[in-house]
Amino acid sequence: MKRLLLLLLAWPMGTGWAASIEGPDEVEAGRPVWYSIVDVDDTAAVAWFPSSALQTGPPHINNGHALFWTTKAGEYQISAMMSVIDWENRTQQLIPLMKIVKVVGEGPSPPPPPPPPPPPPVDRLTGFVVIEFNDQDDYETDDPGIAEVIVGHRLRSIDRFDWKVIDDDETGKYERWAKRAKDEGVALPYLYLVDQTDNVVRQLRLPNSIDDMITIVQELLP
């Protein structure tokens, strides 16, 4: 149940129980509008019912006014409750007050979401290269450059870099990389470069030059 913020308002003697909510019947989306309760007898107290569009708490109360604001078009009900009291401050009658407000148009566009935080700097890098083990002899015959990269002698000497060669039918510790390559339908041999947080910072078809491969690693490691 929404908290009822009781606002005691004192006006000069009005028109009996003709109290009502005063304000425009139609407003533009995104434009703030003040509403007030008028013609309240001096033997009555009123309270606003807050809602997603009607702000009733400080600093949105101003001499008994409540601030109405929304960016969404549609019909909204503003509600309040008037308590008629006797001279001993005992409630004699509760009278609901309501007003329908039509919101038209489109409000201002919401601000764009903040950009995601930058990824942490790469402190350590692991290369997972997925190959078909049965084709290793073909690599050495048809593309010696790729065969040299797969063996990775020079790569294994790079500080903070690990080199893992995985069969496309791997079922052990690194099975997920073989499965990912299959799910993505990539041509083998294929490379995933992964940082210390297990985030893939780059993926690509395995270069057929060991010098190109070393350059890629050095660009990613600060």
C-alpha cells in the first residue's frame, strides 16, 4: 500500500464540500505541471496519493501543490483524500477526490545508456588453436607456414603467453573451444586468443606466418 503523505492545508472558508483537484485536463508528455486542491473548508484536511507520475514529497510539494510529470502518453488518475474533522480533530467523513489527466504526444527521448566500462588490460594471453589432428601431415606438406605456427616453438617463448593446440574432437579440459569452433562453423585451423579473465579478445583463422602470429600477440600484450 502506498504511503499516504498527509498534507494539512488551510484555506479561508470556501464553498463547503466542493473541494476539487485543480489543474489542466490535458498535458504534453514530458512537461511538468502543478496540481492543487481548491475550495477546502477550514474544518478539513487533505492528503495526496503519490504515484509514478504524481510527486508528492519534498521538494515536489509547494504550498499544497503536487507535481505531475511523465513522458508516457495515456490517461492518468490523480487522487487525494479529504478528511472532514470536528473541533476536537476527530474525523467525521472521508471524501475521495479524483481527476483524470490525459497525456498526449511524446516526451523527450531517454538519455542513451552509459558506455560499458572498458575491458581490463590484457595481462596474460592464451592462444587456443583448434585443428584436425588427422590433417597434421597435410599441413606440413601443403602449408609449412601454418605447420610452423601450430607447433609454436617461437610462440611458447613469449612472456605471459600460453599456446594450446586442440583437436576438433577434444573431449577433455579444452573441449569448449572445439565445440565453439564447430558451433560457429569456422574453417580450421582456427584461433581463439583469451585473456586472464577468460574473455576472448580476438578470434581469427590461424595465420600461415609465424611472424604475423607473433605480431598479433605482441599487439595484444602491453
